[in-house]
Amino acid sequence: FSFFDTVTYTPPDAIFELTKTYNADLAARKVNLGQGTYKDENGNPWILPAVRAAKEKIKESNHEYLPILGLPSFRVLATELVFGKDSAVIQEKRVASCQALSGTGALHVAGTMLMRAFGRDRTVYITNPSWSNHRQVFESVGFGVKEFNYSLSGGVDMQSFLQSLNEAAPKSIFVFHASAHNPSGWDPSPEQWKQIGSIVKERQLFPIFDAAYLGLTSGDYDRDAFAIRYFAEEIGLEIAVCLSFAKSMGLYGERIGLCAFVSRTRTLATAVESTLAQLIRFEISNPPAFGARIVAAVLEDVDIDAEWRRNLATMSSRIAEMRLQLYQELTELGTPGDWKRLMEQKGMFCILGLTPDQVQHLQNEYHIYMAESSRISIPGLNRSNVRYVAECIHQTVK
Ligand code: PMP
């Protein structure tokens, strides 16, 4: 007899496992294109100069508890960053927010909050394909989760997308990727977002914007926040935003994010925020301070903020350069495949369109690691390995 007889083995998360295997690989020449983390030109993690400057400013901070909803300056500044300082939703005090444990924690808080507000009979719709964690985050708080077809090999599958919006029961929840869809790399255009918005409004659906890549997608934060602002400001919808600073400030391990709800009135926002405080209190009591202090120190200082905007441009332009180089190398080699997509897709990822066997071959023969779906994280490429990667892909598929 054991109290744990009912507990069965859960296989480890595939992408974290891939990082572990990569780290244990002793080969002199190896390339990690698995996990979506930015790396510099030498393949090393990049501590953003803006973050270095911010850390210098906060180094004398004490270690007291933060308030339950998080560091107040962080919440104000992060909310302004997402919606725009002069936005109506902020002026009218219609945004309820709390600090969260990065993007994942923000999605969890959003799910828990919506379970309180809506109850179990609502369905959460996620894109197919999507980030591997979406389903279990929303199932874990008790929602049923369904997928809708999101992408084709050449772009967003608008027909299926709009059809799913039209067919879902009113008040269903839809998880949208605010920018740089993971894993497909295809985003709706502003015009397409407008079409999506009008159906969401008409059919009274609730959108959650998963915003893990704002700023990194185009290099311009405001531009990447288009869909969020369009839904909240232009067409006046109630929405949730789950924001992460993992990628945009390189604060992966600090677990710093924001969960924000836009509601119709200020009174409703106050009620939502009070509920968020209760949810945080019983789950973690209050959030960790370090990451929040860094983000606030970046955003509140004109010079450090300007430096950060340059750092975003550096990251997104290096990613764009690597997309171009891999495209050129594969095209020069005459490697069979549709490589144009490397140039057309947005964000950190590209699905190469290889079979699982080819992916395994690249790993076993050439020590090149990528997700089984052949999704590669572009920042794992640099000038010294991109030719090697292209040649190995060529050898594998030709
Ligand atoms: N959403 C998506 C689509 C992501 O790709 C990620 C990061 N891989 C996240 C959310 C959240 O990541 P984190 O919890 O590290 O902020």
C-alpha cells in the first residue's frame, strides 16, 4: 500500500529536457536551437545593458515583503508600457493589475480569475499549434480547452480562425498571441486583427492576450502592442493581458510578469483587482521583488528606458539577420524545402518543416538540437554556426 498508488509517471517537459540533453552533450561543435531564449553573437546569454544599469540602481534595496499585488511602481509602469501612457483605459482607471510569476504565472492568475468570474461551463480556445503549456495551464484551473486551426504553411489560416470565432459559444475565452506567435511565427496583420476584433465584439467572446514577445517581435514595443491596444482602446472590449519580461528584458529566471484586466467601468476594475489580491494571497502571499525592481528601474528612468529600446532593436535585428543568413545559405546550397518562410515569419521561432526522423538525425549526427516539430529558436544561430547548421540541414534533407 502507498498513498501514492494513484500517481503515475509524468514524462518530463520536452523542451526543458532538450536543454538538459544539449548541456550534457560533450561534442566540441553543438548548436542549441531548442528553447526560446535570446543568445548573443557568441552564443552566450545576454544581460541587457539597460538591465545592468537598472541593477546598479537598485543594489541597496532591502528584502522586505512586497505588497500582495506587487511593486506599485512596476504595476503602474508596466501597465503604461502595454496600453500607452495616455490611453483611455488608464485615464479612466479601468485596468486591474497584479504582478505575476512571469508570463506563465500571469496566464495562471488570468485563468483562475476567469474561473471565478465565469464558472466551469466556459471553454478556453487555444491556437493549433500553440505553446506547449497553454492547454495544461487552463486545464489546471478547471476549464475545458479546445484548439482552433491557426496556421497554414504560408501564414495565418484566417478562414478557420474566423470560423472558430463564429462557431464558439458566446462568452467563450480565446487565447491570442499578441505578437510573434509561438511556434508558427505567423501573426495576423493589423487589418486581420480588426476583422478578428469585430467578431470577438459581436459574439461577446473574451480575449486573453498572451504577450511574451512584445518589443522583440519588431523591435518597437508600441507596434507589437497593436492588437492589445486595438481591442482595449479602439473597440472598447474587456480583455486580459498576460505580460512577460522574460524575453523582452532577458529576465528569464526572475519570473517577472504582469496580469492585467481591462473592465468596462472603474468600479468593476476595483472589484477585479480586489479579487486578484485575494487569489495572490492564498497562492503565493506576495510576489518576488527583484525582477519587479529591475523592470521598474528600467522604465522609470528616461536614459535607461532609451537604452532598453535600443537593446530591443539590437535583439530583433540580430534575429532578422540570422533569418536572412540561414535563408541565403540554404538557398545557395539548393536545399530542398520552402525557406522563404524564414524571412516572412515573425519572432524567435521558425518551423523548418522537417520530419521527426530528420530532427533526430540532426541531433544524433551533427549535435544540432531543436524541438521535435522542427521548430528552431533563431537566436541560437550566429555568424559562426549558421553555415554549419545550413550544411547539416542540407545533408539531412537532400
Ligand atoms: N507564452 C508563450 C507563447 C511563450 O512562448 C512563453 C515563453 N516560452 C510564455 C508565454 C511565458 O514564458 P515565461 O513564463 O517564461 O514568461
